[in-house]
Amino acid sequence: MWWRTIWIIAAYWLLSAHFLRYDQVYLTGIFALAPLCILIKHRLVMRLLQVVLFVCIFAVWGVTTIETIQMRIAHETPWIRLAAIMGSVMLFTLGSILCGNGILRLRMHHSRWRTSPIR
């Protein structure tokens, strides 16, 4: 389970670094500290973290990809490598959402085991 947590933390810190690049200090702090919510073992908290990452795939990475590719095309510089990198960043973020599902599944399994009358 620890590697799933690290994957989610890395996705949020990548978003934090993106906002730091554009001098959005408040969003940088929010996204840097958001993974601390993983310590709250409530299902809705993890779902909220997943929803935020899903929205960021399109609202942050998608918009950034389109803008930077258009800028590269306007300057007549190569853009395919940039598209591949940004696509892999989006896939990484999607993978972190799936890691959240794994964390929820493990938590549910452990909680059922603790409350089992057979134990």
C-alpha cells in the first residue's frame, strides 16, 4: 500500500510544482499539502482526492498541453516530444487515481477483517 500512497503524493506534488512555475503560491501550498488527507481513513476523503486529480487531468494538464503545443507550433519548433511528455504526465495522474482505488480496497478489506466475529 505504501507505493500507492507515494504515487498519489507524487501526482499532487507534480501539480504543486506546476502551479509554483506560474507563481500561484496558494494553489502550490494547497496541492503540496493535499496528500496529507490520505491519513484520514474515510472513503469520501480518498474519493475527493481522486476527483481533484481527475479534474486536474483536463483542467490543468490538458489546457497546458494545448497551450504549449500551440506556442511551439507558432514558433515553428518541434512539439511532438512535448506532446509525448505531457501525455505521459496525464497517464501518470490517471494511474494515481487508480492507486487510490487500490488503497480504498485494502482499507475495506482490513476493516472487514477487524470487525469479523470469526477472529
